[in-house]
Amino acid sequence: MFIGEYSYIIDHKKRLSIPSKFRKSLGKKAIVTRGLDNCLVVYSLNEWQKVTKKLESLPSSKIDARGFSRIILSGAVDVNLDKLGRILIPDYLKKYAGLKKEVMVIGLSNKIEIWDEKNWKDYRQKTEKEIGDMASRLEELGI
């Protein structure tokens, strides 16, 4: 399980360390792809298989299903964790997420998100102000 938020630096070789707490659950290989809200998402291989099965089950006759699947799947890349637990972030994904040098690695139960530090702080601040209203809207889902 991935939880918490951690501040990291992308080095000059475009490598990012994954928090040591996350490495065992992630394994030696992972998938990185575009996420929602201009962040990146990191999946273990096992979790990625679940995601792709869900995407495959979407009706290709629906424009939203096609578009969503295309963006998520075409953006995906498999990465290897090196001996120090670092992954290489491709340029096109860095650009998509607006990643600069300082990033936040966020644990979200079954996946990890990678955010530009400033974007994460802005998003978190805005969302924290709305948490009460969100809880009210999510009540129907049993949250």
C-alpha cells in the first residue's frame, strides 16, 4: 500500500528516486503514464494489468472511452528501478506533468502520483479548502 507524500529532486539525468517505503510493493519494474490533473501515475505491473483490463472493457464506440484509453495507454512506459530505487522519467512525461527539478511523490493506496512540487502545493491547498463540500457530495458513495 502506498500512502504519504514525499519531496524529491529529479537529477540532471532525469532520474527520480522512489521512496524506500514504496519500493517493495512496486517491485523492480513499474509503469509510468499520464495521470489526471497534470500529474504522472506509477503502477506496479500487477496493478497495471488491472487498469488495462478496465480500459479494454470500455466501449470503443464511445468517444470518451476511446480518448481516455488512447491518452493513458499511449503515454505509458515501463521503467526499471535501479539499485538505488530510481526511475527514468521520459521527456514527454516530464513535459506533460510540468515537472521541474523539485517534485512530490504521493502514495494513493494502489498507485503513486508524481507532481511538480508547486503544482502539488497549489492543488492541495485548493482541495483542502473544499474538503467539507467534497465529503458532502461523496456521501452517496458511502465515504
